[in-house]
Amino acid sequence: MSEPFDPATLVYDARGLIPAIAQDATSGEVLMMAWMNARAVAETLASGRVTYWSRSRAELWRKGDTSGHIQRLKELRVDCDRDCLLLSVEQTGAACHTNRRSCFYTAIIEGEEVEMIAPETS
Amino acid sequence: MSEPFDPATLVYDARGLIPAIAQDATSGEVLMMAWMNARAVAETLASGRVTYWSRSRAELWRKGDTSGHIQRLKELRVDCDRDCLLLSVEQTGAACHTNRRSCFYTAIIEGEEVEMIAPETS
């Protein structure tokens, strides 16, 4: 009950992008959400190194090439509508550019924004 | 180290929407990704019932109103760029409209699409 996967069969938005959620393969923590185009999906699968599309730089962004905070792909999943990806990853260092483990470090608690995760010190 | 939260301060796309990832509060499983507008964010926080914006129906979609598969909000988090939300939820029944626990039931394994989660039978 399997069939060959073709990144072209995913549903991309008007910019040719699909959201990709990165989840820590060990802890289950959701680390970040970024965007991929079809080429980023193909390169991620081919290399095992998670590669997004940087909207600000308008170029492929192989996570960790400058920071060292790479993501190794353990498994890629596609959702029912084929318009969102879930990546199970081995995260080296902090996923967030603020040097926090996860980008989701701000919780809304009783109407207040509360910082739940401190930057890593190493 | 907290400040009042205002949904208007989030970063919405050109359609006025922000992606929202729902994660099972107990298991850590990522259940689905859908979209919210500022009103959906406000209603979710006020009611504790997760409410998305349905792009196909162009209306607020209080999850579970027709299916019974409601999501109770345990915690809402905002990411570093304020352009993505992470919802920790108590999920009743299946999150996916295909009656699977999670929408992310298809894995890409060695270039093949493999179904990892069967529909629930109840």
C-alpha cells in the first residue's frame, strides 16, 4: 500500500511554497515552522539535511549552514490535503535564531505573553 | 516578564491569516495545521474551544461543531516572528476529516508514500 512520491504532487500556495513543521524526533517538541518549495522538498529528501526556502533571502536555506544548527531528517510526513509537511528531525543546537531550542517560546497565559524558554548559553 | 497579548500584534499574511499547528497536549503528536484570523485567535482564547478560519467556507470554524471532534485549548504559543501559532490541545476523537487521529498519516519512506495511521473505527 505505497506509491512513489513526487514533490510536484504537493499543494503549494501562490508563491510556490508549502509550510513545513519541524518536530524533535526524540522529545516531540515542535521546534519551528518554515517554508519549502518543490526543490527544497526534493533536496531535503535527497540529502537528509533539512532545506527550506528563505522568503527574506529568496534562496534555498539549508538549515545550519551558517549557524551549525543543522536538522537531520528522520521522517517526512504529508498531511491529508497535501498542503502541509511535518518533519521529524534530529536538531543540533538551537532551532531558533534567538538561540532558543524552539521558536515557540512565548505562551499566552491569562491574556499575558510569558517567555517560557530561555536562550541557550553555550 | 510578561505583557498583555493582543491578537492584532500577530503577523498575518495577505489574506489576514496565520498558520496554527495543533499538538496533542498529552502525547505530543502533531495533529493538524489550519489557519486563523485575528477573530479566530480571540475566540479561541476567550472560549477555550479551538476556532479556525475555514478558507473553503470563508467563515469561522469552531472545530468539532459538526463532527463532535472538538479541541480544548490547553496553551497557545506564538513563535519568534509572531507569524505562526502552536496550540496545545485536548483532542476529542479524530483531528482529521478522514477520521484519523492526525492529518499527518502519510510518510515518505525511501521515495514511497506509506500510510502510517488507519482511520478510527468507532
